[in-house]
Amino acid sequence: MKTPRRFGLLILTLLILAPQWITDTPRAAQRQVNSAAAPKYIFFFLADGAGITHMEITRQYNRVVHNEGLIIADRIMKEGTLGLLTTDAADSLSTDSAAAATALASGCKAKLGVLGMCADGSVPKTAMEIAKENGMRVGLVTNTAVYDASPAAFVSHVPNRRNYPAILNRYLELAPDVLFGGGKEQFLPKSQPGSRRSDETDLIAAFAKKGYLHVSNKQELEQAQRGKVLGLFSTGDMSFEIDRDKQTEPSVHDMTQAVIRLLHNGNPHGFFVFIENENVDTASHQTDIASMIRDYREFDRAVGLAYEFYKKYPRETLILVTSDHETGGLGFTLALKDLSSTRGSNQVAATTDDLKKLDSIPISLKKASTILGPNPTGEAIDNLMKEYFKGFTLAPDYKEAIIKRQPISRSIFIDPTINALGMMIANNTQAYWLTTAHTNQPVFVAALGAGAEKFKGYQENADFGKNLKAILERKKSH
């Protein structure tokens, strides 16, 4: 009697546990596939100059001003993995974009100003070059000049980041499927208006001979449906989001939408795309928090497009979101209302009202400086404040610095007008800048999808590049 009873209990146990096994086994298998499979589609998002506080301030702004979340924090970080990256260069504790992007793209430490070349003199393949060898379509998207350091590090190998002709010749040689950004001035022959070349080379014509469609505004970009596309949307850098003409100039979000369409349609081999918002860095150099927030917000919207793509192809897609370094030492803090006393009654901390004050600023500080001109008068400064900075107060010493063209401090010195206005905003909102240069702060890396686990934890930026290249080499071996 014991044997049938035990057998019956065994059958009953199997019946109870079977649904759980049936449900769990595919999940476990899917986790294994996601961990082991090389991604078919890779999105590399770079917010140049963005530290953790840049992201956090934008997240708080989105929540308070727009009642919205942030895709990077709410989706990529929560559903994927989170890590930190060092940012030092081979010859400096604080880096520049060339050395930093070389580490991310090539997997080795580089010296300041050097692209695609390791400090030991070796010249490694970049992640994008490996992707191209794999038969993947590749693209470069930025809102600065397309030959600027960060995108250039994924393609070129030059000892000087300012060697734009060599960088552009390498672009022409590698022939990325998509190249979007500014910097038309280096594509035009010397004799054409707006050119900054030293020769008569017509690079737009050279790209056209290789089958590229050239587009120069938002409408033309939207009409491009297939094939190789060269998008040059400004003579130099593209506009800050806060100043952008939304009818004619595409945003990072608009360019990302186009690049997904162009790289994905009719493509059995997958793609690797680098997408940068350089304006986060530029705004931070200029102590311009209002412009920084608007551009970071647009960057997040671009990441949202990749997230929607990921949801369609979760087992084949990898999304990486990171930065090359932090710029500005930005942060909300407690401060004195003035220097008359250090008592608590004379101290002030930031509140959500300060985020709303930042939202009231309608132009970039660069545009404000242009309005004032090279020799601003006190009256012109007063009129500027009334027109564009309502509710803000400009301290007398900052007004004097603008008129006399004096640096604010030893660490805040890029442009007297811009930086004085930046510190004026800081005094009114408690969002302060430490410097107008780069710092050595670590930056976050958020990863979601196939291979994301390789980017968690605390890593050297060069190790990030090694891991990215290893994923692509694994794809090649398959």
C-alpha cells in the first residue's frame, strides 16, 4: 500500500509544480540567451560633459515642470544595469573629449588631444570599425561638427584632434551609412562663402560620388528614406535646443528618428550607431544651466526612441547611455543670500520653485552675450535683464565684470559675459558651477539589452571600450 501512495504523492507534486516549471523555464532560457547572444542592434548614446548631477537636475526639472519622467532613469537604469566609469586620461587626471572618446571607442588610455591612438603608440581598431567589418550598418550622429573629437574617435586615428582634413578623409574612406551633424564649413572648397578649408576640395561632391544623398534641413531629413545620407545642418555647431529653429533645424531626437529608419530598413545584418549631444558639454562650459537642461531633455527623448526599438527587438538590441567626462562641477547647494552674515537667517537652499525659474529663461547665455555685443553698457545689461531674465537679480560685481570684460574667478573664465550671467543665475537658484572646464568625476553608464551585464560596476573607461569591442568580436565569430 505504501508504494502506490508514494507514487500518488509524487504525481500530485508534479502536477502542482509543473505550471511553475513550464512558466520559469522559458524565462530562464531567455535570460541565458540575452546574456550570451551578441546584439544585432547597438545604440551608443553619449551626453558629452554630463555628470550624474546633470541627469538628476534634468530628471527633477522634468518631474516638476513637465510632470514627466526621464527615460534614462526610469527605463534604462531600472530595467538594465548601472555602472560607473573613470574619466582620467593617460597623461592627466582630468580628460578632454579626444582621450575620453578614444578610451570608449578603442579600449585604451590615450593622451590629451589624441584620437584613436593609445598612449603606448599602438593603433587599435575602434568598435565602429569592427562593426563595419561585421557587415553591420554604421552611423554617426551629433549636434556639433561631425568631425569633433567624440564622433571622430570612433573612426579616425590621428595624433591631433584638430586635424579635420585627416578626420574627414577617414570618414570618406570608412563610408558610414549615416553621418549627421554640423560643420559644413570644412566640407566646402576654400573659394565658397563660409568655408574654413585651406584648399579647394569639395567634400560634399566627394561624398556624392560615393552614393551619398546630402540633406541640409529638417524637411530634407524627413524625406530621406533609404541609402547613405550625409546630413550637414549648420556651418559650425548646431544650435542649443533652447534657441533652435524647430521648423528648419533638426534636434538630436529628430536625427535619431531618421537614423533608425535609415539603418534598419531592409537590413538583415544589424547596425551600430553613435549618437551624441555635445551641447550638454558646451552649455556646461558656459555655465548655462537652462540650456543644459533643455538639451539633456532632448537627449533623453532620443534615448526613448531606442527604448521603443528595444521593446520590439529585446533579444537583439543593446542600448548604452554614458558620458565621456563631467563638465562644470554642477550641483544645487546651500548658499548665503549675501556676504553680510553666515547666520541661518541669511542662508538659502534650492527648492522646486528654482526649477520653475530656470524654465522661465527663454534664450541661451551665448545668445544673450550676442545681444549685448563686445562692448556692453550698463543700460544694455539692464534691458537684457528685464527682457530675458525676469525675476532674476544681477549683483553689482557681476555687472561690472561684464562691462570690464573680467573673468569671474580662476576656475570660471571662458567668457566674462556668459559666465557672469551664469553665476547670476546660480545666485538666484542655488545651482552652482565649480568650473568652466572638465572635472575628474566618474560618469554613469546605463545599459539595457543583450550584453548589458558587461557594463555594470565600477570600471576604467578603457575597460568599457574593451567590453564593447569584445561584444562585437563575439558577433564576428558567430
